[in-house]
Amino acid sequence: MTPLGIYVHIPFCASKCPYCDFYSLRQGEDAWENYTNCIIKRIKSYQEQALPVDTVYFGGGTPGLIGAGRIGRILAAVRESFALGPGAEITVETNPGVGGETLFDGLAAAGVTRLSLGLQSANEGELRLLGRRHTAQDAARAVELAHRAGIRNVSLDLMIATPGQTRESLLASARFCAQAGASHVSAYLLKIEPGTVYHERRDSLDLPDEDEVCDLYEAACGELERLGYAQYEISNFARPGLESRHNLKYWRCEEYLGFGPAAHSFFRGRRFYFPRDLDRFLAGGEPADDGPGGSFEEFAMLALRLTEGLSEERCRARFGYGIPAELRRRAAPLARAGYCRVSPEGIALTRTGFLVSNAVLAELLV
């Protein structure tokens, strides 16, 4: 069996950022402890199966907020319940300034090998507009402390096309990531999500227009690549060999188990998820079925998020046949327009295609 990924959602934050649509709540120590115990119980329900696992990812929310001790206890339950390989990638998301100077020592002692830090911007004015509680100096210090603790693989998040952002400030933030020693950068276009503060204020936000968004994205991609970060997915860049192995499972349509409210799973050909309801999860509520997964269309859609694209070889290995001739036919005019590349080895979107990926995928995968 191909090793699974494990995702653990920690739905706690110190405050809610105005753009954030992730499931997160403000709670205290008692709630964190109760939740940790519940997650451990859920994980142990798989104990008898001894399934192989090679990535574990703590997302949120702000997982670092609950402390290294609780994350260590959850990891101990994973090791007890699954066959966790010695070279497993174990990632924890957190924010600069959370947990003090001892957090990373505790995480390293628990076996964490990778951190994902929510920088978003190195510009102080942009950070304030984004509702962030840290400074750029806090982020640089966090990377330094992580490295000192022995966690060398540190990813920084950047947001593109935020209120008031300029090309110059975005490129400065990209350079900050390199200077701080990040091994990976996730550079996401801001999306105004319903139900967020930004959505309520969308008419008054100083946001770039469509052409400016494209220019910012292309500028960020170019600068990150100049700095030595190779793009491997629409929004992700890494030093050689330091791509997120866990997230690659999603994009390569491999299986994973998710624990916690809002966590999704793809396991034994089925997709299911826990609703965004902490109380229901704590009360033992079961996940909701989301139907079968792993169809060719789903596989192709996810693969085309990657710079490697949809490969003939991976298709044959997965389905017993190559890329259908009809799909190649639909790709031909898109290739002539500069949105994708077509070769005997496969189909891959260009950077221009990434910017309009939803429309391109709709044309390809009708």
C-alpha cells in the first residue's frame, strides 16, 4: 500500500484575520486540552490497521498555539496507531511570535521536521492591513530559532494582490524570504471569500485590478525563481528537493486521512470530511461522505496544478492508459494561445495558464 498522509486540523487562533475563511476559533487552554484528547482518540481508532504513513501535517488555525507538548502527544498517537516511517515529513503551521523562544525546541524534540510560518508580507503597513499580529523581524527571528532548534526546512507564506501592495513591496517581501533562510515559499493570490471581513468591506478595499494582479503574480514568480526557488505548483516554490511532500499527495491524487472539524480525507477510494463544527466533532460526530474519488478527471485537474503537469507515464501507471486523444485535441488551441504546453510526455499549464487555471481546466476537462 502506498503510504498515506495524515492531516490534523487545529482550529484555534489568537485572532481572526479579515481575509481568512479557514475554520478557526478563539479558545483557551481547557478547550485545547479537550480537543487534543479527542484528536488522539480519533487517531487511535485506526490502531489495529497499522497503515503506513510518510507525511503528517498540522494545519489550522494556528497549531503552534496549543504548544509543543500537545502536538507531541498527538504525534505519539500517530506513531502508536500508524506505521510512521523514519524519514517521514512532519509539518506544523504556526505564526511568527507564537509560543515564545522555546516552541521550536519542543517541536523538534517531538519529531517535527518542517515548519510553515504565516509571514504574508514583510511590509509593516501591509501586515497591519492584513490584521497580522507580528512584524517582519518576528518572522526572521522565528526562522532563526527554528534553524537553531534543528528544523532546517522552513516555509514562509506570502500573499499576492493584497490591499495597497505594490510591485516593489511584493518583490521586497520575496527577497526577505530568501534573506531569512526560508527553504520554501507559498505565494498565494488573495481571494475575497464570502463571510469574511474583507468581503464585507470589498467595495472600500484598495485592491489591484485584474491586469495588476497578473503583473504582481508574474513578478513574484520571476523574483522567487531568481532567488533560487523553483516553482512546482501554481502557488508553491522550493529549494531543490524541499517541495512539500504532504501537499504533493493532494495534487497527485494520493490518499490521506484528515482529523478535526473541516478536515477532509481521501481513503480507500472514498472522499469524506468532518463538518466545520467543533462541538459536533467533540461529541463524536461522524464524517460526512463526499462520494468516490480518484477519477481520471479529478486526477487530471489536480495534476495540472503542478508545473510537471499531467504526465503520460503517471496516467498509464494509474489507469492503464495514456492521456486520451480527445483531451490532447482540446489542449492544442490552448497551447497555441500560450496557456499550456503539449508534448508526447504530457500536458502542462504555462504561467499564463496558471493565472486563468479555472477557465483552462474547464476547457480541457469538459
